[in-house]
Amino acid sequence: MQRTERFNRADRIIKVGFWVNAALMVIKLLAGHFGRSEAVFADGVESACDFVAILFTFLALRIGRKPSDAEHPYGHGKAESLAAILVSLFILLTGGGILYQAIRDVVLHRYQVPMMLAVVAAALTIVSKEALCRYTLRAGAELGSPAVQAIATDHRKDAITSVATLIGVGGAFMGVGIMDPLAAGLTALFIFHIGYQTFIRAAHELMDGHPPGNLSAEIAALAEGVAEVLAVHEIRCRRSGQFVIVDLKLDMHPELTVKHSHAIAEEVKRLVFKRFPEVGDVMIHINPHEEAHEDLIRL
């Protein structure tokens, strides 16, 4: 998948989530207000936070697609991880707000009897958000985009929130008023967990942590399969937005000319690009095989 195509697809996915979120936000706010359900109205407020989070993500994708320049020689992909951090903070703040409101309702014994309208709105949200989550997760995994994956987890969080909301509003509709705030409090704990996971993953990428999975081992095996590459001395990978930057140290015969060694390195790079579309750049250093040398590094 070409660079422009990857970013355009990410844009389409974000836009779908944006408009679905906007519609659900309006439905839940109206249903919560007119259907006399604090839980559904709070769910609508939570969707409003998601609305803002998606705006941040969309902006990050716009920034992240910019090519490298003199001030940012590795590109602008980290903007996506920054957006994921912001999304995680929105999730955590939303969870805190829902938990506070739930505790307050229980302490004050402030229970309402909701209408069927509120029950239907909660059920509709579950179906819509779970379908949207699966669609976004699948696309986010294919693109390797931290921002899109963060939005997918946010959709899953919405679906979980609405399950608890449906249980609460359904119980209150049947006459057990306390179920509404209790379900909201349980939902808040799920939200905290998802927000924490999103934050940790984005922070890991911002700190140039190793990408999950077997990418490094697969790239090393591919490089060692190239003629005259005697061994992979070291490989390091880090994510920058939708792409992975790879540092390779290859052992070659010490008598090879610089020109010949360069041609081999270019062949390795070409094969890596061909097999791994998520790799954005490969930087290769060549070592003389089985000759003592010192790796000069301060990290």
C-alpha cells in the first residue's frame, strides 16, 4: 500500500467514526434528557468527549502525513502517538466524571425511572459501536496506525459503557433505581482500564520502544538470506506513526569493496521494503565479519 493510499484510508476510517459518534452523541443526549435517564445522558456526554478526541486524531493524521524536512528528518509520524496520548487522557477524564456522578447519585439516593426511549438508545449504541470498533481495529492493524488503533479502543470502550448503561437503565426501568448509578460506576472502571492501556502503548511508541510481534526476527532472517550477508550483528526497530524505522548492522566479508558492500545493503533494503509495507526506512551499517570491533554508542 502506497504512502498516500495509507493516509487516505486512515482519513476515511476516522471520518466514519467521527460522523457515527456525532449521531450517537445527539441521540443519547436527547434520549437521556427526554427519557429521564442520567446514565444515558452521561453516556452522551462521554460521546461528546470522544467527538473532541477524534478531532485531535484527525489533526494528528494531517500532521503525520507530512514528509520529512530539515527540522524533522524522521518525518512527523510521532504526531499520531501524541494524539493517542490525548485520546487516552480524554478516556481517563471521562471515566472519572462518570464515577463521580455515579457515587453522587448513590449517596444522595437520586434515582429516576427512565422511559423506554432511553433503553432503546443504549441498545442502539452497543450494536453501532461494537461494529464500528471491529471495522476500525481491523483497518488499524493493517495500517499499523497508533492513532487509528486508539480510536478503535475508544469505540470498544463506548460499547462496554453502553452495555453497563443498558443494564442500569433496564434495571431502573423495571423499578430497581439504584442499578443505574451502580452500572455507571462499574463502567467507569472499564473506562479507566482501557484509557490506561491506550496511554501505555502510546507512551511506549513515543519513547521509541520496540514494536510488538516478530517483525525484527523476520527482517533479520530476510537479511541473512541475502547472498554475502554473513550475519545480522544487530537490529533495532521503532515506530513513527504508521511506519517502522529499522536500524540494521550487517556482517560481511572484510575484503569486499565499499561499492560491492553498498550494493548488497541496497538489495537488503529493497527486499525489506517489498516484503514489509509498514517499514518506512532502513538504515544499514556494515561490520567486518569475525573481526574485533567496538560498537561506539552512548545510549
